[in-house]
Amino acid sequence: MFDTVNIAVMGHGVVGSGVVEVINNHSQSIAKKAKKEICVKHILDLRDFPDLPYSNLFTKDFKDISNDDSVKIVVEVMGGIHPAFEFVKECLEKGKSVVTSNKELVAAHGAELLKIAGENNVNFLFEASVGGGIPVLRPIAQCLAANDLYEVYGILNGTTNFILTKMIKENMPFDEALKLAQQLGYAEREPSADIDGHDACRKICILASISFGKHVYPEQVKTEGIRNITLDDIAYAASADRVIKLIGHAKLMEDGKISASVCPALISRDNQLSSVEDVFNAVMVRGDAIGDVMFYGRGAGKLPTASAVVADVIDCAKHLQARKYLSWDEGEDDYVVPAETVKSRYYIRAGVENLEAAKEEVQSIFGDVAYLSRENSKGELAFITSLETEGKLYSKIDELKELKNVSVLHVLD
């Protein structure tokens, strides 16, 4: 017979209801792993759920949770920053460990909340905030602890990966692929967080923070989504044996600062990420001792995400009198180097009136480039530049735009 640990769940949406379902359906196995009975005592939600067998657990008043000293662990799955931040902060200050899947909260306030947790000898855990059901944060913090990590990147958003897969595999236009993703429940009715890169940005912030030890804020990260990707771009990439993926990327620089970005990129077929399709996610981590490690799986969904949340609950239950040493330092204004100073190769597609004349003009401005081709490309020119900083690239693009023979249509890393 095990002691009982009371928990509260804040939010009863997709993930919150999944958390309660996982705990109820796996109570015996969870108790064996935690060495404690996990009991849901309160569920916070503004809605009523009278038909649920546990409808008596619901409350609309956060104080029922914060003032209940018997509640030792609080699960925050409300989403958004406010009032989630205020609620989580108060719970930590009152000596309650907190588990969350809220990537927006962790990306904005992770360092602050980890510090408050440490000051109150409790835990703030958020494994589900990056990979959903894919274990990635704990392995980085613990299993790769002997490494000096210097790069982390990957496909961090299943919705955009599904859309791009449909465009690549089925020649489906972006708008149709987005509509299908919405019909299947992969994309929200208002999909901007996914297709404009904000979701992936929050995740790369968390990955960079835990990998390199200092908080990275979303506003420091150059972020671009896939809204402007066309089938023409897909075809040009294929001609170079590449695919277009939305990549979140962070790299440690020689001076101890980092570069960080989220943007569509042309990925070689030789890269493992090129074969990650549909709603699957993948994170690549590079360390000096281990080399490359990849974490792969479904990055979202009710039960996969709930399973990661409950795993953190179990971890908290096992460490009620001890701290998990998961933390990073506060960030700095100049910690992330400006995007315009980072070197990369760029894909440029342009409309042209005279192809041969345009090639001469391109080479006079950019030097050596790799030209791409596709069927029915009359009136267009596409190429990949040599390594350029973004600042120099856009000064050269400005030169290109001044030419009467050329009109720039699209630029990608």
C-alpha cells in the first residue's frame, strides 16, 4: 500500500482531459512506478462537465487549489501566458511542484519559474512542452550531461511538416494542404501559430536554453513560417535532390553567444530530417563526445502529450523532498547574435525577361551560384548562393531588384 499524493489539473481541454484519462486508466502501474498513489483532487476550468464521472472534482476558483496544502503537485495545461504564469508562480511559491506542457509559458518565463522553484525546494518540469510525447528535454539535461552541446535543430511542428509533406508527395498547393490539416484536426481554425513559425520558435527557445544553459527569448529568434512556400519552390528544391522543411535551429558560437532561427530550409536528401514526414517531429542534438543524436516521433496529440505530462508528475512524486537539477541562467540582450551576421546559403527565385542576360547579372552580383531547374520554368530563374551573411545577401538582393530584367519572387535559407 502506497501513500497518496494529491494533484490538481488546471485546464480540461485536449491535454488536460488526457492527463486525467491516463492517470485513471493506469493508476496501478503509475503507483508502482511512483511508489505513491496519484490522486486528482481538483480540476480547474471555467466550463461545466456534468456528465463526466469525476464532475465533482471541478472548480472555477484557482484559490481552491493554491490554498489547499494537501495538493503537492499542480499540472498546468491551460495554455497561453496569462493567467498561467501568475497561477504557476503562486503554486511554486506555496511549495507545490508544477508540471506543464505550455511551451509559450516556458519560452517566455522558464528561467524565472525555475529560479522560484529552486528557492522553494520544489520542481518545475515541462518535458511535454517541446516534443509532446517525444522524450527530449530530460535526455538532453541528464543523459547527455557529460557532453558539451554545440548545436540543436530539427522539425519542431507537426502541422507544418504535414502540409509540406502533402506539397512534396502529392503536389498539393499550400492552401489545400492547410485546409486538409484543419479537417484532420492537425491545424487550428486560426493556424498562424503553426504556419508562421511561432510554435517552432517557442520550442527552439526551450531547446537552446536547456542545451546551452542560458535563457533564449522568442523575440530574439529570427522567425519565418511556410505561408509563402509554393509548388514552384518545392519543384526547384527537388531538382537539387532537396526537400523544404521548416527548421528550428540554434548553434553555439565561438564567443559563447548563439545563433537561433526558425525558417523554411532546403534540406539535402542525405540529411536524416529529409525523411521525417507527415505530423512527425525530429530533433537533432550535437555534442562533442556523442556526436549526433536524433529524437523522433509524434510531436503532439492528446494521449502522447498527456503521457509526457504524467511522466513528469511521477517524477515530481518521487522527488517531493528533493529537487531535480533542471535549470538555466537568465538570458541577456546580446546573447543571441543578430541574424544578419550569420552565414548561410540562400535559395532565390526570380522572374526574368531574358534568361541568359539574367544569369550574367546574377553572377556579377553573387559570384558563383548553383542554378536550379524544373519543368515549365520559362520566365524564371532559381539558384542557391554561396555562403553569405544575411546582411550582405539582402544588400545584393537590393542590387538585383534594381535591374529591369529581374524581379525577386522568393528567398529561403
